Amino acid sequence: MDNDRPEISEFGSVDPAPPSAASSVSTLRKTICDEDEKMFQRMRALFALRNIGGEESVDALAEAFGSSSALLKHEIAYVLGQMQDDHAVPYLIERLEDLEEDVMVRHEAAEALGAIGNRRAMSTLEKFAKDEEIVVAESCEVAIDLLEWVASKRMEY
């Protein structure tokens, strides 16, 4: 592999920052939630938490939804979708339902709910498929279709 190119993560994505070398969820939580920390370091903590996985990492990522940065919150929703951990569903529903939240975050929360594939999100997605923000509405439609597709695939087995 060319050393001048970013690595492809185990999730099949090229991330905007390499994961932090730190392996302590509490240390990474502190970094990602620190509003005075550089965004690059916060992103590194985000991808490290994603790579660690599990409920403790999901909780740390969700705590950072309190950030003032819509970019960071969008990335949090994206990686929660990549992780496909049911523990993230209530946090993502909360972001989608928050009409004061940045549209970019709400749209990514909807897509992440579809990626996770937990049908608990269906009623929320159906409700917001009629959102006045077209990007949110369309993201909910895609997520609903994905949930239905996954359910139909499960029925085939």
C-alpha cells in the first residue's frame, strides 16, 4: 500500500483522521467531549472509540452529542451507524427528533438508524419521513427502505 495514502478502516471507509493510539474509553471520552481540544484530536478519539466498540464506547460517543460542533455530531452519528450497535438507537432517535439540531446531524442520525437495522426506530423514521427539511425526510425514507429490505432478507432464510 502507498504510504502517502490514508488507511482504509476495518469499516471500509477512509476516515478524515487516523484513530488515536489511546485505548482507554475514559481518556478518549474526555478528548472527544473537550470543546477546547483541536477538532483533529477529537476526530481521532471518535474513530478510536468506534474501533473499540461496545456499549461504553457508544455512551462516550453519545455524550459528545453535547458538542457545539455540527461537524463532529454528524461524524458521531455516522460512526454509530458503522458500529451497528443497538445500544446507539435511543441516542440517534433523540438526535433525529431534536428539531433544534443541525439538519446535517438529523439526516445522518436517520441514515445511521437505517444502517443499524433495529425496527424500534421504524415509527420515528416514519414520522420524520414527512419532515419539512427535505434532506431529513429523504434520509428517513432511505432508512425505512433499508429496514424493510433487511427484514425481507431475514424472511428469506
